[in-house]
Amino acid sequence: MVAKVSIIMGSTSDMPIMEQAAQILNDFKIPFEINALSAHRTPEKVMEFASEAYDRGIRVFIAGAGGAAHLPGVIAALTPLPVIGVPINSSNSLDGWDSILSILQMPAGIPVATVAIDGARNAGILAAQILGTGDEEIFNKVKEFKLSLKEKILKANKELSEIKFEYKTN
Amino acid sequence: MVAKVSIIMGSTSDMPIMEQAAQILNDFKIPFEINALSAHRTPEKVMEFASEAYDRGIRVFIAGAGGAAHLPGVIAALTPLPVIGVPINSSNSLDGWDSILSILQMPAGIPVATVAIDGARNAGILAAQILGTGDEEIFNKVKEFKLSLKEKILKANKELSEIKFEYKTN
Amino acid sequence: MVAKVSIIMGSTSDMPIMEQAAQILNDFKIPFEINALSAHRTPEKVMEFASEAYDRGIRVFIAGAGGAAHLPGVIAALTPLPVIGVPINSSNSLDGWDSILSILQMPAGIPVATVAIDGARNAGILAAQILGTGDEEIFNKVKEFKLSLKEKILKANKELSEIKFEYKTN
Amino acid sequence: MVAKVSIIMGSTSDMPIMEQAAQILNDFKIPFEINALSAHRTPEKVMEFASEAYDRGIRVFIAGAGGAAHLPGVIAALTPLPVIGVPINSSNSLDGWDSILSILQMPAGIPVATVAIDGARNAGILAAQILGTGDEEIFNKVKEFKLSLKEKILKANKELSEIKFEYKTN
Amino acid sequence: MVAKVSIIMGSTSDMPIMEQAAQILNDFKIPFEINALSAHRTPEKVMEFASEAYDRGIRVFIAGAGGAAHLPGVIAALTPLPVIGVPINSSNSLDGWDSILSILQMPAGIPVATVAIDGARNAGILAAQILGTGDEEIFNKVKEFKLSLKEKILKANKELSEIKFEYKTN
Amino acid sequence: MVAKVSIIMGSTSDMPIMEQAAQILNDFKIPFEINALSAHRTPEKVMEFASEAYDRGIRVFIAGAGGAAHLPGVIAALTPLPVIGVPINSSNSLDGWDSILSILQMPAGIPVATVAIDGARNAGILAAQILGTGDEEIFNKVKEFKLSLKEKILKANKELSEIKFEYKTN
Amino acid sequence: MVAKVSIIMGSTSDMPIMEQAAQILNDFKIPFEINALSAHRTPEKVMEFASEAYDRGIRVFIAGAGGAAHLPGVIAALTPLPVIGVPINSSNSLDGWDSILSILQMPAGIPVATVAIDGARNAGILAAQILGTGDEEIFNKVKEFKLSLKEKILKANKELSEIKFEYKTN
Amino acid sequence: MVAKVSIIMGSTSDMPIMEQAAQILNDFKIPFEINALSAHRTPEKVMEFASEAYDRGIRVFIAGAGGAAHLPGVIAALTPLPVIGVPINSSNSLDGWDSILSILQMPAGIPVATVAIDGARNAGILAAQILGTGDEEIFNKVKEFKLSLKEKILKANKELSEIKFEYKTN
């Protein structure tokens, strides 16, 4: 089994958020790897790691970081593969504004596909969508997943019918 | 020639930004289509348009919008294909904060791959990277493109050597 | 009893806020309906729901959502009826700035009547005021309600007279 | 001809924005009045003006102001009629954040229906929608107006087809 | 004993903050009154109250409010006396940004002397400083108070000397 | 003629804003002095200047500064007199947010009476109001000034009556 | 043992943050002093303290403060030594935005080397780096310290290998 | 002549700001080098460049960048030397908030000494101050420079004495 998605985070303290990406990839049965490597503390390791990713079979990166979140951009600088960035609202993180802007506002030539603050689960879904552009089996799994979202909200709507007010009509 | 990327914008006034996505896709020789369809003014049209995209051959969307920018999210709700969102700093747009947040902060299950404010060129590059995960020819074009970025900055560095100060050593 | 106001929310987790709109409409004896339908998870359902609202007797919408809050705008795109938007400060919601801007900054032609963050109660009052423009009975109820606000604050002021400081003169 | 909508602004310097509300009401053939009265410079006048509005035939207020924009809220405090607030991005106005928050964040009991920064045209449309809840003729005009928005964007889309790129397919 | 300072707040829920203004005025032995009157719920009462203040002996107002905080500005509109505004970080108050901007950004001609968020104690000191411009006894009390601040911090510095590190030299 | 108000600014580049304070004091016939002294470049001078102010006859300070605007707070630390702070939106000043927060958010014990961004004219009026608490002549001038504001807006309202729309009723 | 670094804070309540600077200096065996002196409450003391620092042996200042944080800038105004500023997120501190901007946005001529919100530990490391420019022993300690960061993250990465998912490949 | 300060920027378009650092270093007669190297476009080059800096004689880095400004942090990750970061307000840069936060909010262990937006001149002064901790000649130049600031502002103050108002006393 060769990993297609590489989940990477700047610190193991980001794992409670980032494992949501792992979980959804697991649900989609897409093989993945997880590593903690810091753009600032292990720059040479990150460089090696990103440069060799394509040959290892990796097709998408999911990189999460908080504060002055450089990891997603540094990975994006080192590989032609698409990089999904997850801004993480860590402590001392100015409510996440710093991580959002450090990931989103990349310069021309080096895009990072940014998702919502702490949006690791959505990052996992986006990775599946990206792989689905070249893999019909994965595309179909995403399609089914989207249908399941619809069913959940329709079921939830029924709960609301149990709430009673004198002038409520449904 | 079948379009693989669908560029869509909420208003033709966004074209000066969004044509930068078209230009880079053209440079990569990736066929694309361009449309102006508003999530708010032509909702039924958008629905039809997004639902049929896969069968038309589309594999990636690039959607740009300003203000309360709903277009990328509405497209993402209607297709399992990946959607790249371009926040546009239109007039009355609160410096673009409204379009950034309206595109970035999508709920669980419906990611939009957001790029920087007015980052349509990067959106085009990201679309190529996404297609490259399943198409080696495109992957190699992105790889070459990244190398060309390096050369440009090394050339630019030489310009700086012409600037003279008495205590400048290079 | 035919509902005149349609309360709609993107997720049942918004109910603790949105039921405040229901409560005040109930107090005003204005019939209403409540539904959870997501602009992103059930787009076709939302389209059908909004398009048929006028014929069902609905005259005002109250739509609440958090994050990249598209629901109020999507409803507004689908009906000529007035739509009141309630930005909700959900978790991961950047203190509500994202929901405020996603609802407030609608493009020309598609207004949403936005109220304060988590302001569902005020949304209910505004719905009554809107109906009151064509219904004198409702108008008079709003008038009475406004008088009751005055009495509450005058009564509260008396509490302050019980607080003693040596140099306090009232 | 009795005015149904009262347009009010804090300063005549707000007229270039606020006349967009007048224009659209004129297009809808809804009679309206325009006044400049300041919550801070003519408080007694504002009080008299708002209190007597209903008896004069007014059914909706549109109030615009910049900076610490108190006018919409002060009107809302003085009448049971619905008040639409237009935040204006005047000079020294911190990009409009001050006027948005001063109008939007009204306390419980006193809603103001806030529209986008400088959104006077949308305020006029919202006023028509509000009157339309009790007046079928106005409702139908709004309905037609919404259809015309759709046509404009579909026509605009055709303009895009004239733009040529080698790899553009439509 | 005639009150010289009038403390006013929009809601009795602001009392835990506003009583800090009362406490410091009490310490300075400056007579004051406290009232809860809402710019939005009791506008006529506020008007009467502010207009007659000078004749009642009042020389300075301290007005506190949260959210779209209109009370200080409305008082300032109604009296030539100086008004000190206290932005209050109430619940649903966007961390206080709304109250700060609604009080600070007053239009030309109607200043409000704004203090820090929840800065009621400083508002009381500022009231004393203002009265001190025409009353030497109060001026001297403020002078003594400022000296006492210095002593407190010098005493606090001594606490730090008890903290031991091997390489700490004081 | 002894100055009662001391206008101070951090740099002569702030004079175009700060002279508006001078102008209104001149209109009120209140003697004043103007100085440029920097909290950062001439700290000893500022210290001497502020400490001796009371004995020189000064009763109110108006201090303007941009960026990390320390001047008003430093003056407030050195004198028991009231200090009015004017945040100035200088170049490189982050739209004035830095100067607002550096002046407004003073610690307990050291208030600065902050006015709106670039609000030097209002600072002059506030200085007059403060002096008016102990000087009936000045109080009456402020009272007259406030009446003149009312007349200006009533006159401006008449201009609006000249604007014609078919459905405008006044 | 003569202190080379002077740690100073505006209030002893900042000690839980600022002692992190002390701890890392202690680890580096760099002698330091700690004092609480307020720019606003003890301005003369601060002036004396900063002016004499060089002669006492001090080579770097680390100054922490919250709110309208003037202390680092005031020290920087009084000494030619480098000053490191630590913005502190104290209560009533607007999430630290006020302290960041009050320290960062210093005027031309008076830099303060600003670190992240509550970043006292980094301030200590930066002080060591600064001293290291003229002291090879300290430079080597910083070098070793940086290597230890690398080892920690590599060790942390191993923890992640223990987390099991069916489709996880490492 | 061996460079002691290395000025580095992400793009030659940053040169109009960054040359202000060069100018002041030139004035201080401190040898320096200037290079444009992008953290994202030439990561390997940056790595080599930063790792060898100490041996080349460099003692301080000044790194400027806009948007998601990773360059200063990437340099700081690669060298034990102190790095001064200059946030640059480039086009599409969200008024510089993105570059400020991307540079300031560095994680524990990797400080960047951040100066004000576009504050390259201050970065040059700070570099001199840092070198001055181990070099008395440079220290004395900074000391003189600080005195010259004082003289400039005192001279500027004289200009203000030429401005005449009837009630101006100095």
C-alpha cells in the first residue's frame, strides 16, 4: 500500500485537529502518511521530504500549522504537487488570523489551497476531490459522500418538527 | 477540444482579475471555458451548469467573486469536483475581507480551495497542479514552470548588484 | 393557520439561537414555520422551498447561519420576499466576523436585512415590524411591545437607587 | 401623493450614496421623502420627525450615516416602523467598519435592518420588498425587477464569449 | 449635597463595570448620581435628563454602553457639558470593537471623551481631572492619587527581588 | 495672555490635522500654545514640559500622534491635568488602528480622553467643554456653538428639497 | 556577576509571561536583572533606569507590557541599546492587538525589536542571539539550542507513528 | 571590506523600501550586502545562503517580505544569527496585516525581531544597535544618531512658533 496523501504538521500538538483529515481519508480508503516536521526547526528535513514526495507516490499534501504558519507555503515551494493548507487556531494564535493570512496570502507562482480555520476534515475531502479528477473510483466515493450530507440534514430537519410552539405550523 | 477547467465569475467586472487564470491555463495548454453566472441573480442556471460539469469533461472549477462571495461555495455544493475560490477585492468590498471570509470559512463537508485576494493567476496554477495528480504531462509542465520562477528571481538578484553604496560589498 | 414567517437555519445546532426568533413571533401570535435546510448540503431543496414560499402564504424569511453563511443570501436570490439574515457565532467562526460579512455584504439587487450577531430575537421583532407595514393589528402589537421595553428599563433604574455610596446623591 | 418611505441622512454629504435609494424607489413608483437630520445636531427634530411618521403615511425608514452612525438606531428607538440602516464609508470612517458596527449591533428590542456598506440601492429594494408584503402590486414589481437582474447577467455572459484564447472552448 | 458627576448606563447589566467609576468618585469625595436610561428604550427620558443636567448642578457625564453604543453620543448631542464614554464589552459585543467604534468615532462638533474598553475606573479619574481644572481641591486630590500609583509600583518591584534564578543579579 | 490649553504633537507633519484644534480654540477665544515634542526623540523635554504645565497656567492638554502613539499617554503620566488624545492617521499607520489603540487603551490610573481618528477639531471643542465646567463664559460659548450646529443642518436640509424625483414628495 | 540583559515589565501581573524570558537566559547562563517599572506610573524612575543601563553593563533590554503598551518604546527612546518588546495579552487587552500595535509601530529612528504576543521565551532567545554577535561563546550556545529544537521535533514525529489507521502507511 | 549585515528581500519590487535599510547602514559605515532571494522560489539557494552566513562574516540579517511573508522566518530557521524582519505593504497585501502577522507570530524557539510595516530604516538602525552590543565604535555612532533626532525635533518646534493665531501665546 503506497501513500497518496501526505499529512504533515508543524507540531504534534496540532494532531487533534489534523487527525480529522486522517479519519476522512481512512473512510475514503485512500492510503496516507502522517508526519510532524517543522519548517522552522527541521528545514533540511522538510526540504528532503517534499522534494522526494512525487517519487514516493504522494500526489497531494495536507499541511497544517498555527501562528506564523510557514509549513504549507514551504512545502508548496518545494514540490509541483498541490498543497492544501490548514490554518490552526493554536494558543497565542490571535484567534487564527495569523495562521489564515500566513497560509492564504501566498505570492504569485506558489499557490496553497487554503481551507477554513481548523478545517482539517474539509482538507481531507478536498484531497479526495483532487485525486478524484484522475481516479473515477475516488470521484464516485466523493459523490456518495456528498449525497450522505444531504440525508443527514433532511433527517435533522425532522427533529425540528418535534419542537412545539402555539403558533408554529410545521 | 474539451474544456477541463471551468472559470466562472459572478460579474463581468471581475474579468480583469479572472483572465489571469485564463492566461496561465492557456500557457499550460489546458483547455478551459469562461462564464459569468451569478449565484444570486441566476441561481437555477448555476445549478444546472455545475451539476452537468463532470459529464461535459470539466475536472476543476475556478470561481471568483467579491463582497459576500457565495459563488464558489454554491458551486462546491452542487458538484463533487474540486472548486478553487478566488476572493476579489471589488469596490465596496471592505478591502476584500468579506470575500476572503465568505469563500474560506465553508462548513464541514463542502471545502473550497481558497487562494489569496485577487489571486486568479495562482488559481490557474493550482488547477494545473490538481490535474497534474492524474496527468503526467501536466505535472511536468508545472515542474518546468516552477523552475522558471527560480530563474527569474536569480536574474532579478543580479539587478541588485548594480546598485552602488560605498559600504555595499556585493 | 397559515405560516407568515419562515424561520430557516443551516444546521439544527443553530436552534438555541434561532428559537429566540420563534419565541417572539409566538408572543406576537404570528404563525410561523421552522426548517433546517442547508444552502450547501441541500441546494435543490432550498431552491424549491424558497420559490414556493409566497404561494404557501409566507411573507418574510428569517434565515440564520454561521461561518461562510450563504443561506440568507441564497434564499434572497430565490424569492422577491424580504429576507432577514441572522449571523451566528458558531464554533470555528472567527468570533462571527465571517458570518456577519457573508450575510451583510450582498451584491446590488439582492439585499438581506442583516441584524446583530446572534440577534435572532431582533430578527423576530423586525419580521413583525415588516408585516406591520400592511397589517394594523401587528403594527399595534409592536407599538405595545416597544412601550413595554421602556417600562422595563425604568423599573431597572429603580434597582440602582438601592445601591449606596457615601457620595451618591440618588 | 403621500410618501410611504422616508429617506433620512445625517449630513447632505451622504446624498451621493443615499440618492441611489431614491432612484430605485422612483423606478418602482413608490412615493418617498428625503431629509437630512442629524441624531447629534438636531436630536429634538429627529424625535418629532420619527414619532409622527406613521400618521404621515410613512411605512418604512431608510436611514444612512457614517462614522459612529447613530441615526438609524435613534430612529428605530422612536418608531414601531421598520428601519433600514445604510452604513456609509465617509472620510475618517475607518473604511466603514465604524458605521457598520454602529448600525448592525443594536441591542435586543430595537432591530435595524442593516445592508452592505454604501448599499443605499439595496436599501431601496428592501423597502419595496417590505411594502410588498402587504401590497401585491409592489410585490409584482419586485418580482419583475429580480427577473431583469437575471437577464442582465445572461447578456453579460455573452460578452465573455467574444474574448479569445487559444485554449478557450466557449 | 448636589451631584457634580452623572453616571449613566444603558442597562443595569453594565453596573459591575460602571460601579468602578462610582467607587473612585466616592474615594475622591465628589458627589455623583447613577442612572440606567437607554438611548433606545427611553429616548424622551434621556433627552429630558440630559437637557436639565447643568441646572441640576451636573458638570460631567460618564456614560457607559455596549454593542452599538449610542448612549454617550446621544447625551453629548443634548448637552454642552463634557461627556466621558465607557465602551463596555458585553456579551454578543464582538470583543468590544462595536462599542469602541460607536463611541469613539463621533462626528465633528459632538466629541465624546472615550476611555479604554471597560475603563470605568479611568472614566471616574478623568471626571475628577476635568472638575480639577476649575477646582483646586479636586486637582490636589488627583495629584496625590497619581503619587500613590507610583508607590504601589515601587512596592511591587520589591516583590520581584524575591524571585530567585541562578543568573539573576537583583 | 496666559495659555490655558497646550496643543502638542509628535511631529510637525501632524500640523495639518492639529491646527484644527488651534482654529476652534481661537474661535472660542481661549488662549493656547502649540508645540512639537516627541515622546521618543525628546523624552526629557516632554517630561519637563508636562511637569511644569499647571504652574504655567495650562489646564488641558491636547496631544496628537500617529503609529505607536505614545505622546498622549506619556503626557498623562506626567501631569494631573486632563489630556485629550488625537489619534492621527499618518502614512504607514495601518489606517489609524495603531494610533487609536495606542492612545485609547491606557492602563488603570492614567486615562487619556480619546477622540476620533484625526478628530483634532473635536479635541478643541472638548477642551472648551472641560474648561467650561469651571468657567461659565466658556460654557456659554460652547452652548451657542452647539446651537449653530443645529442651524447648519436645518439649512442643509433645505438644499435637499431642491432635488427633484417624480415620486419625491418633499 | 554583572547583568547583561535587563528584563523590565509594566506590572508584576506580567511576571508569569516575562519569567519565561528569565528562564531561558538562565539556561544560557547569561546574567540578567528583572524589574517592574511603569512608563506611566513611574516615568522619572524609568528615565533614570534606562539612561544608566549601559554603564551598569546592560547590553540588551527585554520590555513587556499589555494594552497601550508604551514601556518598550519609552525605554527605546532613552537608550542607544537594542530593546526587545514583548506584547502581553492582559485582560481588557482586545486579544493583544493593542499591545502588538503599540510596540510594533514605532516611529522612524526608534526601533523596538518586537516578538509574538506573549513571546517572552523568544525574547530571551533573541537577546542571546544579539549578544552572540559579539560573543562567540553565547553564539555557540544558541547554535546548540537550535540543534536541540530539531531533535525534539524528530522525536515527536516518532510518537505519530504509534497512531494507527487502517490506511495509514507509516 | 567584509559585510556584517545581510539585507535580503523576496522580490526586487521590495527594493524601494529595503534600500532605506541600506542607506542608514551606509551612513553608519557598516559594511553590508544586498540580495533578492525568495523563500518560495529559490528555497535551496536561501538555505545555502543562510547556513554559510556566519562564516562569511555576517552577524545580523535584515529580511523584508510582503503578503504571506515567510522569508524572515525561513532565514531565522537556518541560522543562529539574529534576524530582523521588515513587513512590506505590497499590492494585494491586505494593508500589510498579512506580512506583519506572518513575520511577528513566529513559534517558540525561532524569534524574528519585527519592526513596523515598511520600517526598513528602523531595521537598519536596529542592526546597528545589535552590532553595537559588541562594538563600542558602532554603539557610539548610534548614540550620536539618537542625539541628532532630538535636535531635528527641537528645530521643527521652532517652525511652529511662526504660525500665528490671535489667541496663540507662543
